[in-house]
Amino acid sequence: MVDSESNSDARVRLTEGRGNQTVTAFSLLGFSDLPELQILHFVTFLSIYSAALVGNFLLILTVVQNQSLHNPMYFFLANLSLSDACYISATVPKSMAISWTNNKLISLPGCVAQVFLVVTGAGVELTFLTVMAYDRYVAICHPLQYTVLMNWNTCIQMAAAPWISSIIYAAMNTANTFRLHFCISKIEQYFCDIPQLLMISCTDTTANAVVLVVEGAVICSFCFSGILTSYGFILQNVLKIKSAKARSKAFSTCIPHLTVLSLFLSTSMFSYMRPKSMSSAPVDLTAAVLYTILPPLLNPIIYSLKNKEIQVAMQKMLKKRSGFCLKIC
């Protein structure tokens, strides 16, 4: 491992700007300063990152290559997998580089890019989970009208909306954050996170905090109400089905989505809504790892384990391409 830290905090450059010191590079939080643990962290994150990329791109390839999966549910799933690959790529590679080089610095443009990508990834994740809930509602509650209501023009528009709205939202919040002056260079997190950046600003951040809370409340309320309404109608409709087999089949199409949704919401809520008494550097670091790494890593696994169509299609594709059948339990 190359030891190039050399008191990285001292090498953070500061420039004078309008009477305030403006940081032009930041120092991120490492997982450990011990070489042995840095190697362990690098290997662990490399394994997780590789598994997440392989899982998500394999899921995308499976959907693209199999004609039987060319329907709205799997189209949205492929978009979710793409967003997961982008989401985890925003934070993990830099953290791996820190462990490998022992250099915790990240440039101002690099920090800006990281904030933008993290916010975009989280926004796309939440909005696609909302879209997928609506898709399940139409499929279960209006099966005869499904192909009409969820035609390809509608699906493309519903897929474009999360990407466009999340990119705009991320751009606005990134610009609003980096208009501030920063007097402290050390970020108490393993990536550039808006709440942590507000904490080290020497500018009044009241307006930023209010905007974040209001925007978050509006977006989350819209998405949560959409998801709850969709599943409320689904539950009401499924309970009317007399056949136990038909009820089980209807619920089985919702289980992967509900599992992924629960994972994303639980990790996000633990990260941003836990009591201050539970806040400390190790807890904050663990919480950040949970919501930035677990969903992208586990989402393709959950859909592969819980969805028979994905399992069969993946087996056929792997058998055709590599000559052997990979059994997914």
C-alpha cells in the first residue's frame, strides 16, 4: 500500500473569498488508519462493489436479452438496476482509493460531483419504487386494461420522469450547497454528504436546512402516499380473490418490490431520522454505509431470489452463453 497521507489535513488548500476562508479541497473520513484494516476495508469494498455491479448489470442484461421479460415491470426493474449501479459508484470507488493510497483528500469539483451523484441516485431510487408500486396496482387491480394503461409510450414517460426530476433536484441542491463558504476542511463522513457539508460551513445555513426539510417532506409525502395508496388498493383487491392460489400469485409479484422498498426506507430513515442521542462518528459512518451500499448490493439478489421469471430467464441466458446452468436458490 502506498503511504501518501503525509498529514493530508495540512495539505488542504484554503483561499480567501469575501472575508471568509473557502476550502478548495476536503478531507474525508477513513474507516481506519491501521494499514491492516485499510487493506481489509479495500478488499471488502472491492468485493461488495464488484458483486453489486455484476448483479445489477446481469439483471439488466437478462431483461434485455429475454423477450418474455419485455414488459413494464421488468423495464422499470432494469432502470432501477441502472440507478443502483450509478448510486454505489458515486461513493465506494473513492472510499476504496482512500484505503489504498491513504490519501483522504477529495477536490472541490470531486466533492461537487459526489454530492450530485448521491442525491440523484437516492432520488431515482425512491421515485422508481413509487412508479413500480403503481405498475403493480394497475396489473393487479385492472388486469384487463393493463396493456392499454401501461403502453410503451406511457412507460417511457414514467421512466424518464424519475431521471429528469432527480437530476434537476440534485443540481438545485448541489448548487445551493456549494454557494456556501467552508472554513473547515474535514468532513465527518466517508463521502461528501449535504448534512455534513452544512455542518462545516461558516455561512448561515438556515435557509439551506429549511429548503432541504421542505423539499424532502414534499417529495417523501408524494412518494409515500402514492405507494401506500397503490398497496392499499392492491390489498383490498387481493382479499376479494376467492382462490388461495390466485391470491398467492398476486402477492408473489409484490413481495420483491416490498422487500426492496422496506430495505431502502429503513436504511434511509435510520440515517437521517434517528435521535441525536444515537448520533456519533461510528454510528453515522455505519448508517451511511447501510443506505448507500446495501440497497444497490441486495436489490438484484432479492429480485433474483423472489422472482421465478427472472431465475428462469437468467438460467437460460447463462446456459446459452457459457454452457452451464447457474442454479439460483
